[in-house]
Amino acid sequence: MSALRGFIRVGLRAQAFRSALGAAQSGRFMCDQSDRFNEVHKMDISEDAMVKMHFTFYKGALLFDLRKHFLTEDGEIKPTRKGFAMQEKEWKAVVANAKAIDSSFAELKTRMESDDAEVIRMPEMKLNETESRPVIVRCSLYEGKIYVDIRRFEVQEEDGKLLPTKKGITLSHQDWLNLQTKFKDIESVAAENQN
């Protein structure tokens, strides 16, 4: 009987591993943050609702969680690990630098029209200079499409170099434009939940 229970446990573990492996291979990591975060609101950013802004509280602080989602086989929209939760000052820095990001996009488009290169990267914009884990914005051209990447970096203790972490999100140009149209709505939701 104990041998049978052991066999069943191994089988269940293997099944769970296969499910996780399938999600990893398809890039659809589900991100269940319900145990740690208290979500108070969420807002669609992209036209297909696959990019959302989640407003969550963690240890009393409001976080702005910009995240990609995917459609399950059951037709549910679930969050992935592609995204990250910004502190209020980090989100405000993104908003404050929107025009600079747009200028970077415009310059990138000009270069794209006059250059045959498949990959072009614009200079990085560090949004919080004094932080050891700064948020950096990078605009780039890849395979004929323009993207903006908003990502947390970490300073390496060994050599002091800044390296990107997995906490970040890469948006298409259209998703970035859509996000900008939501700036006032995001500000209103944040104000309502902090009063």
C-alpha cells in the first residue's frame, strides 16, 4: 500500500513538472501574487487586454504593477512573470520621462528609415540615479519593430557593473502609446486608493 502511495506521489510530481515545463517553453509563466499582494484595482493597457496595470498594496505601499498576460485554454486571462511592480516614485519617473522616451522613439524611427541594421539600441535612460537597483528605460529596434523596455537593474558587488534583472517589461510602440493615454486614469486610481 505504501509503495502504491509513493508511486502516486511520484506520478503527481511528474505531472506538475510537465505542466510547469510546458508553461516555461511557451513563455507563459503564471504569476500568482495573491498571497503577498492586496490588489485594489486593475486596468487594461493594450487593446487586446494582454497588458494590464495592477494596483496593489504591499506592506502599506501602493505598487504600480505593469504586466503581460496570456489566454488560458479555458479562456481566462492570467498574468505572466513578464512585468514588475514599481514603487510610486518609480512610476512617476516613467511618466515624467515620457517625452524623452517619445523623442528616443522618433530618433530610432529616423535611423530605421536610413539604416539597414536589424538591431538598433538607443542610449539608456536611468530613471533614479542614486538607487543601487535603478529602473532603466531602453528603446530599441528589433526585426523591423520598435520596443521600449522598462526594467530594474542591479549593481554587481564584484565590479560595480549594472546588469538587467528579470523584473521588467518590454512593450511594443503601440502598447507604449496606449499606456500614455492611461496616465491620467492611473493617477486618479492611485489618488483614490491613497486617501
